[in-house]
Amino acid sequence: SHHQHQRKGVTVFQVITTPDSLHMRQGAGTGFDSIGFIKQATVLTALAVDSSGTWLQVKEDGKGGKTGWCSARYVVPASAVDSPWLAVAAKEVGTKEYPGNNYSHPRIQQYLATVNDLSALEKLHDETAWCSCFMNWCVEQTGRVGTDSAWAKSWGNWRKAAAISAMQTGDIAVFDRRSPKGGGGHVGIAIAIDTTAKKILLLGGNQSDAVRYAWYPLDGMQRDTHYNLLSLRRA
């Protein structure tokens, strides 16, 4: 895609800042010193994601361009023009399940409410596997029709398929996942690919119980779960 450049097998990606002015910080977190402000609609190159999946290391263009860290919810991957659900998803970064079963996050309940194949009880719990609900919610916010299904693999039939070798930022990635606890799927938005490590960076929901950026194997094990990228879908 025209939005990407190779760097040692890793595809870095462009992001655009959304607030009027945004802190660039020395490290991933508000506890780190600001090294300056970035104006709205500035294009930056994202180089890395922190361990929480909620901060991006970014570099300004040009010779004297600074490198620092920005909160991922205030920048949008640049392909959002072609894939408007990206801009919607980015603003949700950091939305996290409440621990335990007693209280549910009101925002996650909104994600759950977009599908019609969850029982009423399941819709009340943010512990419900909600990656597909999140994807439906993001797509619906852009005035489009999703799959209305909580089943991640339902996205395997959505719109048209794109070749994995021709991945573009904003494609919807559909996975098979198998673990000792059972089988299923995962769905998220493809952001970048690391051809050397055979991994793909996704922005998605229910990634370690939160909306965040996270790397997944194209076909391999992560912790006790085997992931296999089945298809990319493009509007």
C-alpha cells in the first residue's frame, strides 16, 4: 500500500494527529516529560507500539524531526480515508473490561448491543468475547453494515477478500484460533505486517480484554493459542 514503507521486514505506518495539539513524550505514558507539541493533522511515522498497546512511538518528518511517544487514541492510521472504521476504532483505544463479573463497562455494552446472536445475558457482560461486536460497532458508526454477528469468523464473508500479500492498513483480518479451552476466531483491523517474524499488527477489541494494538502470528502459537490468518476483507 502507498501508506507503508519497509523497515527490516517490519512495515512502519503513517498516522495523523487528531487533537488541536498533542504531547509527544519521552516515553510511553503521561508520567514521561513532554518533548513538544504536535499540531493537528500532522503526519507522523509510527515505529513501535508499547507493551500496553495504547502508546505509539512516532517520528516527525524532515531532518530535524523528533522521535517520541504519543497516546494511540489521539492519532489515526493514515488509511482511514479508505477504511473509515479505523478512525472510529482508534478513538476507542484503552477501553478496557472491568475486572470480575459484577460490573460491565458501559462502552463495551454498546459494542455488544450491535449484534443479534448474543443472548440478553451475554450482552450484559463485558467478559463476553467481544472482538466481533467491537468490529460491528466500528463499521456501523461509519454508516455501513457489518455482520450483526458475535462470531468472529462471520467476517470471513464480509465484502470482498484481499490477498494477504497485498495487505493494506485498514483491512479487516479474520483469524481461526485454537486453544486447550476450545476453538473460535478473532477479528481486528490490520495495521502493519512484519514479514520476517511472520506477524501482523492489529487494532481491535478484546485484545487482552481491551481495545488496543497487538501483534498476532500469521500462522503460529501465541501463549497457549494457535492463530491462523484466514483472510483479509476490504470494503
